[in-house]
Amino acid sequence: MQRVDWVLINNKKESLKSKKKEKSIACLLAYFEGSKYIRDQIQSIINQKKSNLNINLFISDDNSKESFPSLEELNLKNLNNINIFYRKLKKNVGYANNFLFSLKDISLKFDYFCFSDQDDIWLENKIATAIETIEKYPKDIAFLYGGRTSYFNKECNQKLGDSLLLKKSPSFRNAIIQNIVGGNTMLFNNSARNIIVKTIKNNLNAVSHDWWCYQIISGSGGIIYYDKISFVKYRQHNMNLLGANNSLKARLLRINNLLNGKFRIWNNSNLKNLKNNINLLTKENQEILKVFEKCKNSPLIKRLILLKSSGIYRQTLAGNLALFFAVIFKRI
């Protein structure tokens, strides 16, 4: 993907370097014709509790047909508390590539990185809570934090429910077959960022940026932390690329994706990406990957034996039943 430079758009004259006690955060917002809700999201990022945080927002416009609204039009408050960068890509690359290549294209050094959708609203302690969790662990260990979201109506003034509460631990055995960490909840340290960036090449055809981050960080032996508390108001409207995962409609859609072969296509793409980056995986996870590939292509009885021996799992009973039938009908 051709690189496009970032431009500072809020005319902040202060140094971009953090003070010694401050922690620097790069927040990447993938934008595409989202002017209707973008103000609320940017304002919620500005409003983050940040007495010792230095937040820098990078907005990557995926070649929208509409013009990105000016800061004057958005009427944002406390703009002096944040650096806002913007760029417009010369061609549409899709949301996953927009996020991943934006992560790669940030040349400045930061302590932490996070992804932002264009239409959510963050609770004011979202970033601080994630950093507090990560800092309990050594910096040289790749650490990815994520968690639940709360679903709201399109006006974001009425709560509709929460994403599924997952009880099984995150791991590569789960990541290889399921994504449980939404990009809009993610925050990760520099060690994790360095691993992800190593994989971002033109031949990386990620199904989604967040699933790929979950796979490669867990696969490389990094720590995945799943927070059962939600800090994101996930706005539901008819323009969502992905929506709530706890509804009957969402569950029927997942079953349909399994039966029509889309799930197998996704797994084939993930498998190719993981094999291309197998040197980043631990020896144990390399073996799991090999067993998973055999499970996809072996005769029926052997497929079932390999599924059992691999330890691969989804988070719910229904999900594991679906996985079982997917193996039977060769849909993984």
C-alpha cells in the first residue's frame, strides 16, 4: 500500500514528546464516510482521564467520497489536550488494511497503541484502565488488552445489552478458530505492536485487523487479557460493518457463514497468514497450526481425532457444537 503522510490538523504547538512521567498513546481511528457520528467519538477520546497520559489521535480516511469535517464544524472541546493527525488514502483499502497499515506507518515512538471505530463512545476511564492492567506485567512481554462492549441504539442514549460474557481463557487454541477481542476495545504495548508490524506486508490479507492481532500475539506467546467489564458504547445502526454478537440474528448469521463456506474461506486466509509468519509463533503453537491444517483436509474420522487432540475450542457450548459440525461437513 502506498504510504500517505500524516498531517497535524489541530495546530497544537506543544512538543509531541511526552514528559518523563507521561505515558504516550497512539490512537488509530479508521475513518470512512462517518461524519454523522465522528464528533462524539473524537470528543470521548479527548475526554479520557489523562492526568499522566499524552494521547495522539491518528485519523486515516479510507478515500471517502465526502470531505472529512473540519474541527470547527465538529465544535470539539479541549482540543489543546490532544494531538490530532489526519491523512486521506489515495484509494480504498478496506477497514482491516486501513487499521493495520496505519499502525505500521506511524514513525513516532509511543508506549501504547489502540484502535478506534468512528461511531462509538468511550467511557472516560477506558484507556487508563487498560494501561493500569498492562503495567502489572513486564514491558518486554507482548501484551494485548481487550474486553466486552455495551450495545446502544443509534442515538447512543439507550443501552440495548452487552456482548457475550466469555468464560474461557484467551489462547492461540481459541484464536485460531474464533475472534473474541473487538478492535474497539484493544490497547497493546510497544512489544505487541512490534510483533504485529512485522507481519504487515502487501501479501497480508487479514480477515479483520482485530482477529489477526489476537492470533499473532497469542501465537507468539504474548499475553491476551480479556476484561469482563465494558468501557465502550458500541453504537448500533444500519451502517455497522459488524454489529452485536449476542442476538438471534447474529447467531443465525454465524451458522449461515459456516454452512455457505465463508467460515472456511476465512480460516484458509488466516492459515495462509499464520504460515507466512510461522517464525513468530512458539514451537507449541507451530505444532497446533500444523494439526489444524491437517484437521481441515483429512478424511472424516481423522478430522475428528485431530480436532480432539489439538485442543482447539470456541468459547460457548453452542460454538463448540458448531465447530464439531463444521469439521464433519468440512467447513473449517
